[in-house]
Amino acid sequence: MARIIVLGAALGGLQTALLLAQDGHQVTVLERDPQPPPSDAEPAWSRWPRPGIAQLRQTHLPLARWLQLAEAHLPDLVREMTAAGAVRLNVLAPEPAFRGPPTAGDERFDTLAARRSLLESVATRVAEGAGIRIGRDTVCRGLRSSPGPRTSYGGASGDRVPLVTGVETEAGGATADLVVDCTGRRSQLPSWLRDIGVPCPVDESGRRGFTYYSQYFRSADGAMPTDRFPLVVEHGSLGLLRIPADHGTYSVCLIGRSDDRQLRRALRNERAWSAAVRLFPGADSWLDGQPVTDGIQIMAGLTDRKRPLYDSQRPLVAGLVAVGDAWAITTPTVGRGLAMSLQHSLLLRDALRQTGTAHPVELVTRFAEATRDGLGRIYEQTAAHTRHRLAEMDAHTAGIPYRNPDWSRAKALALLARRDTDALRAERAAAHLLPGAREALRAPALADAVTRLLPEVEQHMPPGPSRADLLKAIEG
Ligand SMILES: Cc1cc2nc3c(=O)[nH]c(=O)nc-3n(C[C@H](O)[C@H](O)[C@H](O)COP(=O)(O)OP(=O)(O)OC[C@H]3O[C@@H](n4cnc5c(N)ncnc54)[C@H](O)[C@@H]3O)c2cc1C
């Protein structure tokens, strides 16, 4: 069994550590932030200093796929999260288009709704309970390496792939058979690699992104507003998320383009923010709760970025892998980060089962291939969604329609899903990355129904404010 260092003790790193420890590996987690999470939900939310997770107090909801994977592979984690107050939420149930009762199989749309701080607090407790050592206040500053084994990659027999043999921290160094970077969206991996002479991996980032303007509330009676509500509305140049969470809390989040200066100036102001939320039909009652965040929480630059550690022919480095956001971040508007991260950890676990660490080049090659096959398409599809949505927002701001055949089909499917429960199931299954969803979308009857709606899509945007109404409300 291998000695493994996992960098980063947030959910991604802790899930990875748990999965690898279950297989008997000796896992140590190193975390830059000093404070462990309080075990109770309220202090974890209001008093836990956690600069390492910038998005801790931002709107979060894991996909249903995350819950499926977690129940199958980390059942203790799900049980403890539920016991701590995470709410089982069926993502079909609140949708206005959903006409019940639920049918057999609808439970695959369940997920766990909770503030991210609760998920973190429980994951820490479960990891420590499993005997995983978490070294806090330990900032990784770089990598230890050796020239690595000779390989015959790309036909160039005798080439060496540099081998990472451990990490350097402010407290000294540590050696490992494998280093797993789970340091998230702000991972310093490119500069660590440069320092050991490995060319910086290509950063395939989308240049533009979204900004979240969010607030969490607590309802007076501990219940959600009872009207049906779509969890996500993408309308014109603004989007709205309404996401239930634990202990009677929920979040309301406006989404704009990061380069939309008019919104950026206005939406940090609570009056303007509330006025913009009210423009979405049915959103009024969501403002009745007691705020539990300190004003509007803003996070900008939310986009897609991927860092492959494998060029077209061979791995850039062995003894090191990047998992979750350290490998690829996706725009949070589609909520895929936690599900992709857990799936990625499982791919690593399986690659380790098949190859072990005795053959480090084979291990990273196998993992890179599994990543490409298992998550590459999801990443590309998410990045395409971001590009289309940003273009649609631009067009709406300029007062012109955005026309693109792929986007029109996606919009026609969304329109159908607002009218028909089975189409809603198919559309949500794809959005939640559920197995079999792609095949369901290709079913001829559904594909024909989508095609028939294409002429209508321009006239049937989800309900929301026009640009003129929006500017009047937030600037008034
Ligand atoms: C605004 C926003 C909203 C989101 N909403 C959703 C959602 O609804 N659903 C969803 O599934 N996903 C969502 N995501 C994505 C999700 O937050 C990420 O996918 C997830 O946080 C990845 O977890 P992680 O553990 O890989 O990284 P992170 O959560 O970023 O954690 C990184 C960890 O590494 C530590 N660290 C950093 N540098 C070092 C270092 N040098 N040495 C040691 N430790 C270090 C940090 O302190 C931290 O603990 C959202 C993201 C954002 C930004």
C-alpha cells in the first residue's frame, strides 16, 4: 500500500483521502488553513475563518449524481451529513412543470441540500474518525522531485518523466509515493511544476465568466416558501438561483456576467439586489427570511479552466496527480464541481487499484486516460454551455437575439421541460449527470418534440425581467 499526501482538506481532498484510506493506503492530508471546523452547523457557518475556500458562503447544491456516488462509496459521509441537518431534496419536486406523484426511479433525482460549511464540518469529522491525519496550518510551497524512470514514450526510448517524491512546506518537507493536489481553484501547481523544471501545463481557460451575487436567509418557520419554484432560471442578462439548505436556511443568488459593469456597480447594494430579485415572478417571498450572511456575497470570475498534466504523447510528470478543481473548474451555475470532483477521486482510486504506485508513469497515464474518458466530455460540454450563455447574455444586453443551432436545441429542450414532466425528467437527468441521460435525450420521440419547438424558442424565454426593467429597478 502507498504513502499518499493529499493537499487540501476541503470536501474534494477529504473525499479523496477517505476513498484511498478505505483501500488501505496511508493517507496524510495537508491543509493551509489553521482552524478546524466547529462541529455545530451554526458556528461552522458564522464563525469559521476559512480563507482557503473562497466560495464557502456561496450558494451550493451538489448534483444528484454526487449523492448517488457518495451513497455508493462513502455511505458514512451521507449518513453523518443527514444526521447533522442536510436535507434530502428531490430536484424535480419544486419545479413548476413537475406533475406528481413521483414514479419509481424518481429517487435518482435526490440530492443533499446544505450550506457548504455543514458539508465541510461533517467531512472533516468523518475523515478524522477514519484515522486520517490532517496537518493544519501547513502551506505547501513546492514539490520534491527526482529525474524519474526512463520510459519509451512517444517512441523516444530513454526519455525521463520527472518524478515527484514529496512536497515542501513551511514546516519542512514530506515524502510520498503519490502526491494528490486537491488545492482547488487557486492551486499553485503550474508554479510548483515550473520550479522543478516541468513546463507549465496549458491552462485552457475560458476568458470570460460569471459573477455570483448571493445571500443566505433563514425562514421564520424553518420551512421553504411553499410555492413551486424553479431552482435555476436563466433569463436575459441575469440568472436566478433559489436553493434550499439545512436548518431552515436557503440562498438566493443573482448571476450576471463578470464584465457587466452596470450590474456590478449596482448589485452590491442590498436595495438594488432585492429589487432585481423581485423582478422574477414568485421570488418575492424568498426575501421574507432573516438574512444569515453579512450583506451580499459577491464572487466574480467564475469560469471554466482545465490543467491537463498529459500532453499529446506522454505525462508531463509522474508521482503527482491533480484532482477536482485543481484539475478542472467548471462554472458553478451548472453545479457540477462536487460531483465531478468525487467522480475524479473514484477514477484515481481505481487507477491505483489497477496499477499501484510501483509503476508511477503507468499510474499517471492510466489516470489521465480515465480522466479524459470519464470527465473530458462533461468538461467540454460545460465550457460550451458557458460560451453560449455568455453570448446570450451579451445579445440580450445589446437588445438583439442570440441565434445558434446548438443553443436553440438546448433552449427548446428547456422549454419542453417546462411543459412536460417526462421531458423534465430527461432534461434534469442530463443536467445532473445521471447514468443513461444522454441515451434518453436521443430517444426519437423526444428529439422530434424538441425539433418541433425550435421555431418557438425565441418567444418563450423563462419568466424574468427585460434589460430596461432591470436597469430601471436597480438604478431607481
Ligand atoms: C461560487 C461558487 C459556487 C459553487 N456552487 C457549486 C454547487 O452549487 N455545486 C457544486 O457541486 N459545486 C459548486 N461549486 C464548485 C465547488 O465549490 C468546487 O468544485 C469544490 O469546492 C472543489 O472542492 P476542492 O476540495 O477540490 O477545492 P476547494 O474547495 O477550493 O478547497 C481547496 C483546499 O485546499 C487548501 N489549500 C489551498 N492551497 C493550499 C496549499 N498551498 N497548501 C495546503 N492547502 C491548500 C484550501 O485551504 C482548501 O481547503 C461552486 C464554486 C463556486 C466558486
